[in-house]
Amino acid sequence: MEAIFEFSAALWEYGGENTWVFVTLPSESADEIAELVPRRPGFGSVKVHAQIGETEWATSLFPDKSLGSYVLPIKRSVRDREQLAIGDVADVTIRVILE
């Protein structure tokens, strides 16, 4: 079983140059995901399949308490293939893997 979420979000960089790049999920989507996914030991990551444009990949969402949401890491290979830079807005689809 899976739950699908679609949203648009700006890419942002954590730290300085050449570090992690993320998008932040809308709070409504984050709230729904938190209700769907059972609490597991650890730091609360959630397995997903993500898609931007024609590029799909398996990854995880990570909770960010300071933002009150989940963040999705956007790999360099995805950014390069979809021609995305920091600050660009991407249309994102995530499929939450419910086990």
C-alpha cells in the first residue's frame, strides 16, 4: 500500500556550497504522513519513492522539527538531469511506502 502526495517547492541548501539540497513538504502533507506512518525507533525517517520531472528515485523523508515538516533530499544527479538549481521550484510527487 502507498500514499501519494504532489506539491511544488523551492530547492534549498543546508549549510554552505556543495552540501545537501532539500525541498520542504507542505505542512498539510507532512501532517498526513505523520498520521499514516507508524512511529519507529530511530530518528523518524519515512521511506518513499520520489519523482521530479522524468526522474524517479528511492529515498527517505526526514523530519525537521525546526520547520515542523519533513524534508526531501534532492540528489545532484536529479538536479542535473532536471536542470534544477538552488531556489528553483520543482513539481514533486512522492509515494510513501507503508509497510
